[in-house]
Amino acid sequence: MKFKALIFLGFLAVFASASEVRAQSTLTPVDKIVAVVDEDIILRSELDQALSGIRRQYAGRENQLPPNDVLERQVLERLTLVRLQLQRAEATGVKVTDTEVDDAITRILRQNKIDFNQLQQQLLQDGFSLAEFRRTMHDELMVQKLRQRVIESRSDVSPSELEIALASSTARKGEVRLSVLLIGVPDGASPEQVDTARTKAEGVKKLIDEGSIDFTAAAIRYSDAGQALEGGDLGWRRYDQVPPSFADLVAGMNIGDVSQPMRTPSGFYLIKLTDRRETSKIVVTEFNARKIVVRITELQTEAEAKREIDAIYDRLQRGEDFEKLAKEQSDDDATAPLGGEIGWFPLEGLDPEFSELITTLKDGEYSRPFREATGWLIVKRTGTRQADRTEFYVRGQMMESLRMRKGEEAYEQFLRQLRGEAYIDYRLAKS
């Protein structure tokens, strides 16, 4: 059994290891310190546990992993970033309750279609106790909340930014699957450090071009990006979700191409276009309707409103015109002058009860009186059509993508700053 969601072994091992020292009060004589992170430490046992998880994750594909010293450094860097984020979360008052941990575990059980006993058995097989798993979930939620807080404070999108993005040549070009390899450059790097990173990136690109190593193996071995141990795979993304610095470059690439090293604030990126697919037109069913509303107010009780809506319904049953009655009797100021006309609308975002009512009616039919939040309602469905909502969804997706992109860039900058301000002393050679 393998878990989806958070419980793939390598990730769980890294997060559990980052959490473990927080539950320890003493150091055993055989344990060693492999890193000092501000006033915190990372133990050799934590690093070994994380490495074991990564190796189990790559069972049968060990040749894709970098040499042990490189792998140790990569995993230690991940542990360090987790520790720094947890420190900042605690320092800024981020809290996670036991109930939130319980809810997260329940979601994992539901997503993986397993029960609690199966979870415990799988954790035991993978070398984790339930207490360790709960600590892992707690700390993962802490980091999620910190990330959300940073992103929300730095991801506002102005109307002009949205319009510029929509007008760009990349706004409607489907989806791409990308992999990235980053040769990192620290903030405030000297020209010599930048040149060294550029030379390394060019050397890796040459190895890939010559066929000495494929991109996935190169990313695992050389990349400083967070996706290194996944071979640099970013998964499928719409073009508008691709960072602007990548988008124009990717638009001109063929499937399988690997870019030349590209300078960014984080360092030098190699980008591989793994696949590309077009998105189809979005067509949805829209409905047109009219409504008659009788509100419950301080001057009209619920009983009085019910008697009035029933009287209107009786008049409809006797053949009176719906539009005429809406103009005369409806309390809805927006639609009454229009004969109760609501206009065309999709079901998305509607109250579930109203959606169900509209779909059960046929064109030309009206409903029985039903209660809503502010009073009583009769609805008549007047039409149905298939509408192209591509433009509407493109705008919504673009806004979401711009916010996501800004948020990701902001959090990447936040992590670089967090690491740059921290005191970090790696002691691998001494352990």
C-alpha cells in the first residue's frame, strides 16, 4: 500500500525527522550533531532516518540517486529549511490544534480509502510510530499556515495586471509539463560565485546534451531546487501558471527540449519541456428564469408571507401571467420591474437547493412556493442553452494563476531571506 497526499516515504521521513528532535530532551551518547540551525540542532539519527525514507522511495531505482555525500547534503538542506520554517511559524504565533491534526489525518484516510488500523499498520511497516506521524502532521500544518500567511500578504493582483496578462501571447496556449534543474546562487553573491554557478550549469547542460546523463538523473544529482529528489518535475501547469521569466522561452520549445541556463534571482535554471497539451473550449449549460419573491420583514411575518405566496401560486394555477404577477407582487426591487427576469446563469456557485430546483423544472414550468433565507419564492424556468464560458473561465483562471505565481515567488524569496538571515553550521564531515 502507498499513500497519496502527504505520506510518500521520502517526504514523511524528512518531515518526521525534522519533527523528531522537538520531542527529544536529551542526546544519546552515540548520536551526533550534523547541523546547527540558529539555536536548534539536527541530529545524525534524524538525517539517517530521512535518508532511509528517500532510499525506500527509490527502491529499485537507486541508480537515479546522487552519490551519498551529495544526497546527504540535499536531504540535510531540506531538513534545515523545514526547521527554519517551523522556527518562524512558532515565533510569529502560528498555532495548530489537536482537532486540526485529527481533521488532517481524517482527510488522508479518506483520500487513500483506508481505515485507521490500516494507517497504523503502514506506518509501522515504514518505521514510524503514530506519535511521530501526529507530530509530522502538526508541523506540516504549521508550515502550511506560515506559507498561507506569507502568500496572502504578498499576492494581490491589480485589474491592470490582469488585463496585461490576458492580452499576453501566452494567456490561452493550453498546458505544459515542465521539469527544472536549478544551480543556486545565494543572495548577495559575488561575481565569482555567479560565474562558478554559471559554469556548473553549463557543464550539466553539456552532460545532458551528450547523453551522459538524462534530465531526471541530473536534477536529482545536481539541482538545488525543492523538486530535486523528484527529478525536477513540476507536473502539469497552464501557461499562465508558468513564471513570466520562463513563459516566452517555453512557448518556443519543442517537447523534449532542454533550455540553455537561464539566470534568475535564485540562480541558473535549466528547463525541460516534458509534454504539452491544448485545453478544450469550456461549454456549460445555462438557464434563464423569472422569480416572484415575498419577503419576511418586520412589517410582514412569516405566516403572512406564506399566505401571500400561496395566493400568488393559486393565481398562477388559474392561468394568470407569471411576468405580470411578478411586476405587481414581487418584493425583489431588482427583478420585479423586469417581470421577475433573472437572466442567463450557470449552476456553478448557486445555492444547492436552488440548483436542484432549476434542474428538475422543464422550460416553461414554475415551482411550488419554497422557503429561502429572506422569504418565499416561486421560480419559473424560461429557457436553456449551451454557452461558451471559455472567456469567463480564462479570466478566473488567470486571476488565480497570477495570485499563485506571485505567492510562489514571494514564498521563494521569503525562504531565501529566512535562510540568509539564519546561523547555519553544517557538520557532516565531523559526524
